[in-house]
Amino acid sequence: MSENNLILKNPLKFIKENADHLIGDGQFGAILAGAGEGKTSFLMHLALDNLLRGKNVLHICLGQPIKKVCLWYEEILHRISDQYELNNTNVMWEMILPHRFIMTFNIEDFSVKRLEERLNDLTEQGIFFPQIVLLDGLPFDKTEQASLSKLKALAKEHGFPAWFTVMTHRKSNIEQPDDIPSPISSHISDLFEVIVQIKPAGREINVQLIKGQKVDKVL
């Protein structure tokens, strides 16, 4: 099975549009779920979907070492490979590596200014030009709207969409379609074009659309 077939069988197939068309340059997407409910796994599938399309993915992880993030990628790719009985995983791995750049921060040291400095270092030296940014581990309960607005301005300036993982709490169950669970407030939600929530249900994973395009249930 080729990498193109893997794209077609990617678990993101439940989304009605291709994953790289969900949000445009300068736009934000959020992946909501409780602790251990699949946010990072979803993000990895999103990364691999874009990498296999030849897009440059900048993966920013807060509070985790680079080595651990690399292991996550290997685990997800091998899991997909086993599921679909692929025999060229190593070849695909070598193909996607040049398109991936991992950047880590300590949570307390992260700021939009520091990210901008490191991003400018990459682009001005011609090292890496991100086409999509994934940010895992940002503490939204401690992140102000002003910081996210600056981050969105940075995304527009460099011309990339950005996806975020957002940890919700058990008491944050959605009761109405337009409700958005904490820690994303109504003011912060205005900065996001697409918001989905992951809800495990036995052996199934339900992906509920909160804001954006139509999605279905993924088994």
C-alpha cells in the first residue's frame, strides 16, 4: 500500500474535507478532550496526514522532551502500518522526516515572543518553513486572549494554520450544540474557526463538532 492509500485510510477520513483544507492560513483549530482521551493521538494523525501530503509540519510541544514526541510519531505510524498491513513503513518514515520539525518549550518559559524568535531563526536561515503548526500542551486555563491574538497574528504573518490541543474537565460536558466547554471562553472561541471535541464511548471514538465543518463519528 502506498502513502497515497494510507492518506485515504487515515482515521481523519471522518472529516468531510481533506485534513489540510479544514482550516486556512492564519486560522485556528482546537481539539478538545479530557486527560488521556486522545488529543495527542488525534494531533499525530493530523500531523501524519499533512506530512504524507508533503507539507512541512512544525510540531510545538510544551512540557515534553523531543525524544518522547518522536516516539509518539513512531508509535502512531506503526499502529497505522499494522492496521493496514503496510510493508514500506521505513521508506515512508524517511520521506516524511524532512518535512517535520519538532520544537519544545517548558510550559512556564513559553511565550509568543519566544516562539516568534525561534520561528524567525528557522525561516531567516532557510532551515524550515512551516506550512502547518501543531501546538500541544498549551494551558488554556492560564492563557489570556491577548496572547492568543498575538499568536494568531503571527500565524497570519507567516501564512500557516495552527491546531491546538485543549484539555477539558469532566464537568465540562456539552449540553447544547452551541455550548463550548471550559477552559475555552466565549471570547477565546472567537479566535477559532474549527473546534471539535473527542468523546470516547466504549471502543468507539465520537468526534463532536462544536464549531466549523460537519464531521461524523469515527469507529
